[in-house]
Amino acid sequence: MHDLTVSRSREELTKALSRWRSGGERIVLVPTMGALHEGHLTLVHAARRHGDRVVASIFVNPTQFAPNEDFDAYPRDEEADLGALRRAGCDLAYLPAPAEMYPSGDETRVVPGALAEPLEGASRPGFFTGVCTVVAKLFGQVRPDTAVFGEKDYQQLLVVQRMAADLALGVKVVGVPTVREPDGLALSSRNRYLSPPERRIAARLPETLGKVAGRVRGSVATDTALAQGLQDLRTAGFEPDYLELRRRDDLSPLPPRALRRDELQAARLFVAAKLGRTRLIDNVPLAE
């Protein structure tokens, strides 16, 4: 099994990383909130292709949770997570305490721009400020050459890429395609909240995305295709938060009509919906 260094403080982290940097090795960061699944481990494997040493952070970030969200209930299993990282070939696990990330007197926050306003930004006010703040802190502490994020959180990927560029953080932010279960459900730590009956229903989420995408590719007007998709989700037992078509580069909205070929190539379909107490998100490109 791969040798895994575990650091719980910035001092321990810096000491471990300095040895690698002094040897000219390139550092790749995989930020996580733990409760690791195969999707996270795919990010670790992808990170290996971008550098010499892979660092995975595990930190459940309180500033990206609203008061009514599931911070206290968010799944945590440090022992299982560390075992998974060892098997995946990770070199260092960084598990900072909350006081390490938000020490006494901490008050600075990173507020993103227009990319963070629609979709998750509209549904979860303050969410991306929390994400950008903690990611900026991790970038500052780890100082990676590259950071790897999953495309399941596609909007988050764009927001972090924009932040890294705008603030000249010197980190290349790359995306990795969504990892799915055999029935199409995107892997997520929150999937473990689903009851067995809910888990069976959950597969209807990616199925509906596929049907909506197919209708739009078949020249059905976007407003008609999205309305049918929302109805399909409600019939299946979901409470949809949003189902929207956006341009993949800037998340600007697409017109409520049949799309031209160039518009299809630039489009991405996004969904968020609750099933019981579990909120699921997903997205797919329109281009085949």
C-alpha cells in the first residue's frame, strides 16, 4: 500500500511539501470534504498525471453551509478516507482543524463575480463565497502547481478557475469528467443519505437530463424541453430546484427556442432537485 503522509497543521504541511519542492517535484492538490467515494479517487488518479506529488485535503468547510443546511450531519469517516487515499496512491493527506483554516480574528472573504450568481449561487446565497474563501486558503497553504476538481460541480469548477486567474494565484485548475454509477447517477457523498427506495428513484435524475438533452438536440424549443423535464422530475418524486440550459463557458442563459448547431455545442444542462431530504445536483453537455 502506498506510503501516505498525514498532516494536520500548516507547519506539518509545509515541512512535508518543502522536501518535495526542494527536489523540483510538482505538487497537485485535490480539495475534498471527505466521505470519499470513487469519484474522489478518480480525481487522485487524474492528479497523478499532472504532477509528481498528490495532496488531498479533507476539510468540511463551515462557511459554505447555510444555517438550514447539513453541516453537522455531513458524513465524516476519517479512517476510511485515509485508507482510500493510501490505496489510490495519494502522497499526503491534509486534515486541518477548523482553527487552522479560520483562526481567531479571521474576517476576510473571497467574493466571486457573475459566474457565481445563477444556479447554485441563486439557490444557496453565500455558498460560493465560502467555497472561494476556503479554496484560496488551501491554495495559499499548499501552493500547488495544479488543482483538480470534478465536473459534477461544473459551476464550482468555473468559479474556481476564474478566481485563480483573477487573483493571479499561480495555480492551474483542471476539471475531470463526472464519475457515475452503472445506472447513471453521479457519485456524491450525499448519495448515502438516500433510502433504498429513494436510491432507485434517484436514477431518474440523469435519465431525465438525457431525455431533455435529446429533445433539445432534436430541435425542440428549449423552454418546451425544460418544462417537460421539470414535469418528469416531479412525477418521479423529486422537488426540482432548477433545470436550466446555460452556455458552458460563462453560464449565460440560452434562448427559449430551438438551438442552432453552434449553440448546442456551447450548451450545458444543469439540474438540482431534492429527493426526500437529499439534494442532488448534476449536469451534462449538450454536444454529443
